[in-house]
Amino acid sequence: MLFRIIHLITLLGILLGAGVTSGDCATRMRPSEHRGLERARKYIAQDAYAEAVDVLKPLLEREEHHPLVDFYRGLIAQTQGEYAAACTWFERSVAQDAGLQAGWVNLAQCRFEIGEFAAAAQAFAHSYALSDPPEARWRYNAALAWYQAEELKRARELMLQLVEDFPAAVELQWRELLVHIYLQQDGEQNRRLALPHVQILAQESSAAAQRRWREYLIRLYLQLDMPEQAREFVTHLLEVESLEPRWWRISAHLHLEAERYADALAALQVAGFLAPGDAREERLRADLCMHLGIPQQAIPYFMDLLEEHTANAEEPEVLLGLAQAYVRRHKPQKALAYLARMDTMQESIPQLRLRARILYMLKDYAQAHAAYVDLARREQQERSSARAWLLAGYAAWNAGEMKAAQTALQQVTQEAEFSSQAQQMLRHLQTLK
């Protein structure tokens, strides 16, 4: 998921009326108003807001007064976080003098603060129109406000115009907003339009923001069915940030998607060396070792799962994995010991299948036969049981129980799979009679 927009509207040189003088307004200012505003300005600068309000009050009570009187009263409300009241005062100031840019800017900010984003966007548009020379930040703020108002088309139009009008001044936050606008709209075309901006953000952003954009760029490549570009980018990241474990983990994920399991395991091992992963990652390493035919490397991972996560130390899947690893290492006694730690009263089919195999390996053919028969009967409810019946026949044969072997093998002949092997053994049994 995309991270939230963190760029807030910055209004420099506006609060406290910095740079706002009577010359900024078309309306002539009375001497008394000039003196009153000067006193109010000083009080505001000292955070003496009550005194500033007292100075402005008689000026505001006049039927006709200068727009800056309303403006200064709005500044006081705004500075104290009374944004709705501030909006009223700023609206009065711009109603008297539509050319008072500071009034529009502060009105826009207050509208934004109280969630009236469409009105904020319109006020910022006035601010931009009145700036001379044009100030890109007001158009950016207007686009941001339209975005917050979910007017994506208007936001997009303003941002594209901004990039066109100020090509040499494009800021990263502009690209960030454009990406958010594109990705709030469905369709592959919008993702493709966002791609070049995400690429630049992934390259030029700083610190944590850059890392998040790099991760998102990889995800975007995959969403756009561009796996080669994703792998190339991750390879580049491993070259420039080889000690960053998250890139190794993402590399492992991409290798898994491409079914390159050895490469995935290698990447996970490096990631684990740089920063230990969680239990799921440990289990994935163990499973990859088993899949790649290196059970001796899987065993330490399974053991770590048992030792480090004591609350789940007897987790059946881990114990079963350990038993399977020892079977493949031709150590059936150890495998049987781990199976014994599992619940034998409610034995799962994989657990029963492995126990039967171990008993056969240990040449305990009578017990192996009983286990395979039990397995075959349970598998009949879910899947073909031919293989289990066949192995039950082998076990009974080796135990010298020819009648039991014949019974098991006859079950196999009822199914196509393994039928020829069962028929061959049954014919051999006939010759022994």
C-alpha cells in the first residue's frame, strides 16, 4: 500500500501579517486604522491576542472599515486554531478587496484545516492567479486540496499544467501527488502513467521515503507484468545496498515466483544473516532445503523453530518436518522419536503415512502393514488408496503374512493405478501355494 501524503501546506510570510501593508489593498486606510493595525500587529507578535482583539474591536464596529482590519482579526483566530471563525474574517477581507492575496491564502489554509477541500482549492486558485510572478506552490496546494476533495480529474489537470509551466522546478512532492492521483484511479493505463514518476521518486527521494518508493516500484513492476524489470532493479539495489536485508528478502520472493528455488534459498540465507527473520521465514528456509534435496541443512532450521518458539515447540508441522528430514537422511530411529512427540490419538494422514514408511525402513513389517492398512482405509475417503494398499501388501509379504498380503494386493487391483505391480505379486503368491 502507498504511504500517506505527508506534505502539508506551508504558508510562509503570511502569518502575523508579515509583508502585509496598507499598500497591498486598493481601499484607502484611515490614520486611526493604520495606528490600530500597527498596535494589533505588535500584540500579535507578542502572542497577546486578547489585547489585539480589544484594539481591533472598535475598528470592526465601524460600518465601513479597511479590509486589513478583518484580515488581522482572521489572523488572530487562525493562530488560535479557530479556523471556522478565521474563515469568516478572511472572507470579509477578500469580499472588500478581491486583490488581497494574503486573504485568499489564509482563507485557503483555514478551509483546508476544517476539511472544506473544494473551497480551499478555489481559494488557492485565487492565490495563484494573484501571485506575480506566478508562485507554483499555490497551484500545487490547489491540486492537493482537489485531491483531498476526491476531485481527481481537477487535481490531475492542475498538476499536469504545473509540470508543463514549471519544467525546471518540478519537485518530488509534485511527483508524489501525481502518483497518488493516478493510483487512486483504476486501470493499467493509470499505473503506467505513474511509473516514470515512481522511478524518479525511487531514485531521488531521501532516506525512509526512498526505501518505501523503491519497494513500491518493485510492486508496480510486478503489477504491470514487468518481472524482468523488477529483477533488474532488485539486482541493482543489492549492488548499491548489499547490507539491506529487505532487498534480499524481496529478491527471494522474486526467485520463488520464477521457481528458482536454489537462488531463493541463498537470498533468504543472506537476509537471515543480516537480520533474523520470523518463524515463517525460518520455516520457508527449511522447506526449501527439503525441496532441494538437502535435508541436512533443513534440520537446523526446524530445530531453531522448536527452540526459539517455545509456545509452539510441539507444533505438529515442525515435528513432522523434522521427522521427514531424518527419514531422508536415513535416520529412521530419530525420525520416529520426533513423530512420537506428536498427537498419536488423532494422527493425521501425513503423520500416519510417514510412520508407516519409517516402520518399513526399520523392517518392522508387521507394524508397517498395520499402519499402511490404516492409511489405505483413511485415504479411501479422500483420494486413491492404491499405493497404500500396495505397500501394505509388500509389508505383509516381508512379514511372512501371505494371506494378509493377498488381501491387500487384491484391493489394489480394483484401481488402475499400481494395478500391474499388484497383479504381478499376486501371480507370484499363487506359485508359492
